[in-house]
Amino acid sequence: MAKAARNTFVCQNCGAVSTRWSGKCASCGEWNTIVEEATGVGAVPGSGLARSSKGRVIPLEGLKGEADEAPRIATGLSELDRVTGGGIVPGSALLIGGEPGIGKSTLLLQLSAAIANRNGTAVYFSGEEAAAQVRLRAERLGLADAKVGFAAETNLADILATLADGPAPDLVVIDSIQTLWADALDSAPGTVSQVRAATQSLIRFAKRSGSALLLVGHVTKDGQIAGPKVIEHMVDTVLYFEGDQGHTFRILRAVKNRFGPTDEIGVFEMGQTGLTEVTNPSELFLGERDNKAPGAAVFAGIEGTRPLLVEMQALVAPSALGTPRRAVVGWDSSRLSMLLAVLDARCGVTFAQADVYLNVAGGLRIVEPAADLAAAAALLSSLSNVALPSDEIYFGEISLSGAVRPTAHMASRLKEAQKLGFKRAVVPAAGELDVKTVGLELRRISHLTELAERMGACKGRPGRG
């Protein structure tokens, strides 16, 4: 006799399961996120959720042995290959997230067509758009002739049965994982139980068949992939598609990758014909800068193995408020507060009566501390109303004592700047550099006061031993 279904209460934020409802989740502390879900014991055949009656003995092996390099599927999109570490690994599971309308479906449709045009097989399941909508996008992108298998389906059992019928495809795209539902579960699509069950079943198929699996995930208002965090732990690679509607640039960033680095980025530009790859993002980010305006400094950064030049813009204006404003776009606001405190305490440059605005041009988000010196240069330039030289770059980390500390990959940053026509660089005094191989005029500084004195903004060195 079949057992009756039992009800459980699942937090939609963290996936914690409890036996009774409560207003606040005991695991993550969020309010009103616990939903009652009915979990059936019996599973629909083919859904991947059926219980095994008895386990089998697994042969154990030693740790010693030769490890072969993971094979790769070249996607035909060099920026995507860079982010994934050289291509997509067969049998791996990738999760890509991003805000609505950022271009996730466009990227995956272009990827599927690229795989199909390289004599591969790609299957695209859409749970959010009808077949007519996807065909219209394919025609607009010029991909209608690509031999991509497509279906608008959300039933998990039907999708698994379709994939099992015939040879396994090279690539399987699910857009999106929150729309799938399994017959064995009574909860609504998008709930923790449904998303977790669908992900487990699809990953099991990918590992068994060798097909690369690419899942699309919704994001929350905080920019995180919706659903329980365990889904990100289940997949092999997690990619975030960043950007905003006001800019044409899109950044594909890897935050987890079991088969490659996690600090690489791919740069795309959204146009009428879809996403196009940007092979030289530094030139693109600096293409529209105003060389004569004060408050702009060029930062030579590193994203993964790629040197990237970007403009940091600052505006310091008198404030009529009791508490001046501090607004940051593309950089850490806490880092800006620390930098303003160092300028005040170590250089005697105060911003207490001024509103401070800092922006990273092009919609890029910078996280490395090497941008401290460029941000300080932009702030001092705006405060003193003196424009910085247009052929000069800046990089270096600033400590709480005001000292300028060396950063990694200094030579790569300088070579990228030289390639784009820059002549001078303000860099940390410490750190080894082969001056003969660097074709730039270097100004090496050890303390932030040296930069402030050069721009006429320094009023002394209080607090510097």
C-alpha cells in the first residue's frame, strides 16, 4: 500500500526544512519565506526522483594515478571560452544568472547556434518563451538556419525522456531552471523542492551521458541567483552576466569554476544583431573620455589574466547638507570611505564639507584594491580643479598609514598602457620592474602625500610618523 504524502515547510531563501510553520526561518533569519510543500513518496517513472530499493557495492580506487586533462568543447565564442577556462567540459553543469533583459537568452541562443554550426548537436528548452518568440529572436540574430533542436517545455519527465531518445546532444540549454516542474512533487514550479529536484535530475543525466548542461537561473533583487544556495554547490561552474540597460557593455564573470580560473571575465557588446565579442575592452572603455576635464584618472587593472584600462571619474562639490553625500558606482563604498579618511588623516586633505561622487566609466565593477591610487588621483584632481595628464595611468594599493603598496602583475599593466599610447605611469615605489623593457616614464611614489603635494592639495602630513 502506498504511503500518503506528508507536508513539510521549506524556506524559499535557504532551503531549510522544518516540521511546522513559523514566521521567521531559524536557519537564515529571513521573515515570511517558509512555504508548505507536499512531498510525495512515489515518483513518476522517468522523472529521476524514484527511490532505489537497494544499493550496490562501489569499487574503491587509490589516489595515485595519471589524471587526464579535461576535454573541452570549443564554443566558437572566444570570450566565453576565456571565462570557462578554454571551452565547456563535456558532462559538466553550468549555471548562468543575470538580471531580466540583460541578454542571457540571446547569449545562449548564439552559443547553441555556434555549437551546431561546428558540427555539434545542441538542444534548447525554453520554459519562459513560446516557440514563436524564440524563432523571432533567432531570425533577428541571423541564426534561423542553425540546426538547433528546440522545444518550449517545462515538464521535467518529458524533457528527460526527450533527451534519452536518441544520441546524447553535445549541449543542453534549460531556460530557465525555475520554470521546470516534476510530477512527483505537489509544490509549485520555482519552489525550493522543484528547483532542487529538477537540477539533480538534469545533472545526473549530464554526468551519465556526457552532455554539457547549461542552466539559466533567475536572480533576486540583491543580484544573487534565486533559490537555495545548494544549487550553486551542485553545478560545476557559476557564471554571472553583468551590465545595465544604460550601457551596451555586458560582462560575463565566473564566480565558481571547477575546471578553470574564477577571476576571468568576458566582455560583450549588445547590438541590433545580438552580442558581439570585444577583443580589446580597454580601448572600448576609454573611447569616449574627456581628456581635459578634472576628476578623471585612468586605472590599469587586471581581471584574471587580462589587463584592463578603465577611467575612474570623481566629482567633489560643496555640500549644503549637514551630512555630505557619498555616492559610488562600480566600486566599493566602504573603500571610498576608507580612502577619504586616509586623505584627511595622513595628507590633511578634508572632504568634510563636500559631496563626493565616484564612478567607474563603462558600467564595469572593480573589486581589486589596486584601484586605490587611481581613485585618490581622481578625487584630488576634482578637489583642486586640475586635470590630470591624459597620457598617464595609475595603480597601487593604499594602506591606512597612507603608504602606497605594490600590486601584482605590474609589468602586464604597463605593457597594456603602452600598447594604447600612454606615456607615463604613477606606480608604487616598491616592487620589481625592468625599466628597460617598459617604454613608459615611471613616477614611483611611496606615500599618498607625494601625489597630493604634486597636485597642490596637501596641507601637511599629520599622523605620518
